[in-house]
Amino acid sequence: MMKLGAFLPAPGHHVAAWRHPNARPDGGLDFDYYRSIVQTAERGRFDMVFLSDGAGVRTHYKDADELSRQGRMVHFEPLTLLSALAVHTTHIGLTATASTTYNEPFHIARKFASLDFLSGGRAGWNVVTSVTDVEAQNFNLDKQPDHAARYHRSREFMDVVTGLWDSWEDDAFLYNKESGRFFDPAKLHILHHKGEHFSVRGPLNVPRPPQGHPVIVQAGSSPDGQDFAAQWAEVVFTAQQTLEQAQTYYRGMKQQIAGHGRNPDDVKILPGAFIVVGRTRAEAEDKYDTLQSLVDPVVGLGLLTGQLGNVDISGYPLDGPLPELPATEGSTSKQQLIYQQAKRQGLTIRELYLKVSAGRGHRFLLGTPETIADELEEWFVNEGADGFNILPDYLPDGLDAIVDLLVPELQRRGLMRTEYEGRTLRENLGLPRPSFTTTPVEP
């Protein structure tokens, strides 16, 4: 079965989604709104919902006037939101982004363990190293650490977090009133981590999570990101435009996973798919044309600049080609993906920002349920994907259309579940529960 994530920024994925007549521009601060769309995703039997996040306003902008034209700046902190949503859902996974650059391992281990308990084993952590200077400037820095340094810290961060999740064996807590033993002391394991970046004693003050460890998600496609994912990730979000690119990434990633001594089947690779679906092709095109007509040129150019790693292209003609790009400390994989798309399709800067306004570098699928299902199936059966991270065009209507039109077609083809297989995110993804890794017991 295809594994499906629902990527749900409050107004939708298109840059102009918040301006659509049916969209909720204030949805990012409305719990009832989020509850409704997450319950829609659960009705569609998605494996998980995914909330992206950053430690600040990550949108590229020159001044307040440009920023005022954006529509995805303010929203709930995702772990807080998902903790509330846990009691209004029963099966769907709840995945949030949190940075290894601007957090401490103990905080992250405790928060995601708590979410796993609150949700009955449905927590997922999208691990990021953060990619913008504006985030760094909220944490006593002028600019972000370089790419290699961020990943170096992140690897040690993962060692500490997973070690903290294994502070207690699964059956450590006795709650024995008669003996007076709250837990079995032989089943406490204190980390005593001392490394280059962190000194963390432990133990975690939350028991071992219901899933053993919350599901680890990672979205890096740079060489460092791929190696990190091969070592740690259980779900990989990625972006490719063609089946050939997807197959190259998929097969290469599975080989890297095996190279780290892991079973490649224990990692699910989910490329992003920006979807505009209608009952007819014309209906889908009308939806898309409406969104494209709402793209503010200032916003479109700013979005493209951010996607290119904040490389300043403002001095180049909008109706001319994209120039050669310098290296960036931002998302190197996203920069190259968009640059290659522009060259391959001969796009001007204006045409490129309109393209990016939709999928932001992800695969763009527009059509009927049958034609979109054909394209998803082609990648799924030909080693291009284990499933997809679905990006609705605007919310709530875009997700409603996917659940009501596309999902039934995938189910009819036997590509997607009709009922959840289990209660935990791991069970529904077909992932094993991590074995307990012991550390020395405190003397």
C-alpha cells in the first residue's frame, strides 16, 4: 500500500492560497479549523499529517511592505497544536518539525515522548537543522552555522535523544503500593553522555514512549542530508520532478540505508506531490488558474529568492533567464532542483516564480482522479516512491477534493488502505518498534 502524508500549512501549499475566496487566512490560529482538516485527512486514511515549522519568520523579504503581502507567517507552535489534536483523532500520525540547531536534546526527547503518550503512539519528529539566518538571529547569532557544522551537531543530537528515550525499559514502572517500589531500579539506564556539543546525564523524566521511539522523519536531499537520513530516518520526505530523478534518488537512498547496516524496507521514501484535482481536467485547470491569478509578483519573486537559498536575483530581468547561482548555506538540494527545472524547461524568472508558487519545487499534478492516480501509481510501482507527501493546493477545499475524489480511486486500484491496520504510526507505516538499547546503570 502507498504511504501518504498530508502536508498541511494553514492556508494550503500554494503561495497565494490564503487569498482564495474559500480559504481561511486566519486558519493558522484557529484550533477548530485545524481539527476539521486533520479529521478530514484521517477520514481519508492518511498515515500522517505533517506540520512544517521554523524558529522565526522564515519568509524571504526586504522590508515590512513585502512581508505584509505574505500569508504563512504566523501559526501555532506545532507540538502544542498536535498535542491538542491528539485527543480529537484516533489513528492518524502526528508529525511536527523541530530543529536540532536551536533546541537542546533533552527538550526534544521529552516533548516528543510526551506527544507519543498523549496520542497513544502516533508521534513523529521531522528532524531539521534549519536553513535561514533569520532563525539564527533569534538565538544570539548573526548568521546560521555552516551546512557541515549543523549536520555534525545534529548527529550527536540524535545519539542523545534516542539514548534519553531509552532511559527506562518498557516494563520499568511497577507502581507497586505494597512494596513501595515505583519502578524496578534494575531497569533504569542513565545516559551519561559527554560529547563535543552536549553533556547530558539523564534519565529522561518520561517513560519509554509507546512506540519505543517516535517515528523519525527527515527531509534533507543534500549529500549530508542523505547520509543523515540513511543513518536515522524512518520516513524521508524528498522532492523530484521526473520518474528518472525519483528512481535515482530512491535506489541510491536504499543503498545508503543498507550501507548503514539497516533494512531498506524499514525506511519509507515519500516524494512531495502538489495536487490540484477536479472531476474534469477543465475543473482542475480553473482551480489552478484562480490561484495563479492571485500571485503577487513581489511575493512570487521573494518566494523564488528564498527557494534559491536567498541568492539575490532582483537585478535580473523578470522575463530573462535565471543566472548561474553561487553556493548557498541554505537548502542546497532545493536550489539545485529549481535551477535544473528552469534550465530543462527554458523558463524565465517570471515563469519560474509562477511554477514555484505552486509546488515550491515539488512535483505538480493537475487533472482528474484517474490521471493523477495513474501518475502516482507509475512512481509507486517503478521504484520511485513508497508513497507520497501530499500538498493540497488550498485548504480546506483542496484536501476535501483529494479525500473525496482521489483517495477512492487509489483504493479502487488496491493502492491505498480502506481501514487503518494498527493504532500506532509505526504499525500503519509497517515499521518495526526499535529494540531497547541499554546503557550502564547508575552505580
